[in-house]
Amino acid sequence: MRVLIVEDEPGVAQDLCDKLKEVTPGIEILAVIESIQDAVEWINTYSSADLAGPDLGFFDIRIADGNSFKIFEQTSVHFPVIFTTAYDEYALKAFKVNSIDYLMKPIEKEALKVAIEKYNTFYRKSESLDQTNLLKAIQGLQTNQQKKYKKNFLVYIKDKILPIEVENIAFFFLEKEQVFCLTYANQKYMIDQSLDKIIHQIDPEHFFRANRQFIISRKTIVSAIAYFNRKLKLELTPLPPTDVLVSKPKVPAFKKWLSDGLS
């Protein structure tokens, strides 16, 4: 089986690769792609060269330069796709109609195994992907995703659990494998959730996943400075515990997010 992965978090992508190799010995990972643009170019190159493309794709819904649904709007995808996402199950039922599956993050090995078995059992390669129905399903999902984002997070202070309003949080960050948030009042609190889970519970208009360690609020940004290897270094207030860098693949998405907020 040949697989294409579209995922902008290196750690998540590597974990998926490792689990795929465990549940499907002999699997071939053709590529791990971090952006919509690169994914479209990669698929077009394979199609134009008449090469044996992927048998199956794993697409994260939210990636560095936007929503991976845009891939289907910009090129023809002739292989089935399993979406990896933190969207709720109800919103994704439309994909079942189109013989498309999804996996909730964080991805569990047993769930991945079931999805692969389902692919092997029900998908016949002679059948092409119905892109028209898929786009309808995507449009339905996007309509249903008028999501109510979290207004509060529970934080831990010794033996107390307190609610902190999201609008008061400057950024979430990972420190020594533990997740914390820092408020605009410079108060630091521990949160018993991963950054991967948090990013899908907060409004993407106001928060951005800068890198593996930081989710930042728009209001905390003072400036962005050009940095080594085409990265950006962010100046924040209140001050973060370490430098906050936006990686090269995420710079275009960050600039768009920041400019959209200024309009």
C-alpha cells in the first residue's frame, strides 16, 4: 500500500508514520507534505507523469497554510482519504457517505488499524473517488462547523481548580512536557490538556499555532522580526519564557492570519 500524508506537525506526522508501519507491514510512505500548495503540486506532478500514485491519503484538516479541503478544490484527488482531525464525530458523518473515513486526534493505534482494515475490506481500487459528492460533503461540514469555541479553561493551583477566561490568555506553551497558559496579567497556570487538543477548542481567528511549543493570541503580538532560515521571531507581551519562532512553512499562513485580523 502506498500512502500520502498531509500534516504540518512533524511530531504528529512521525507518530502516524510509525503507527502505520506497525499496523501495516510493508507500507510505503510516498511523501509527508506540510502545505496545501505543496500537496496540490505533488498530486499534479504524479498525475501528469502517469506514475503509480497513492492508494490512500491521510490529510490533517487544518495545516500550515489553511484548510486541507482546499486541495480538493484545486486538483483532482483520485484516491480515498482518511482525515485526521479534532472535529466532532457528528460534523464528520457526511464523509461516511462518500466512503471516506476520519480519525480523531490524538490518533490511537487501534483506531488506525480499524480504518486500514475498513479500507482493505470495502474500497475497490477500480472505483474512482466521487469528487463532486466529496465537495458537497466538505461544504456541508464547513457549514456545520459554525463552532462554539471554548470561553474558559480549567487551571490548577495546588489543590484548587479554577476557570480562566480564554480572552484573558496571552499564549499557551509547552514547558518540560507540561502545558501552561500565561495571562495578560502575567499569571502562569498549568492546564491538563495537550496543545494539539487546545488548538482545536479555541477560535482560529484569535489564536495561532506558531510552533510545537506555542499557541499565541493575536493581541499578545508586538512585532515579527525576520530570523535565520526565513523564520520569524515574535516579540510578545507579556514576555514568553523562551523565543517564539514561526517556522518557514508556517510563515505564509501566519502573515495571512495576522493581516486578516488587521482588516
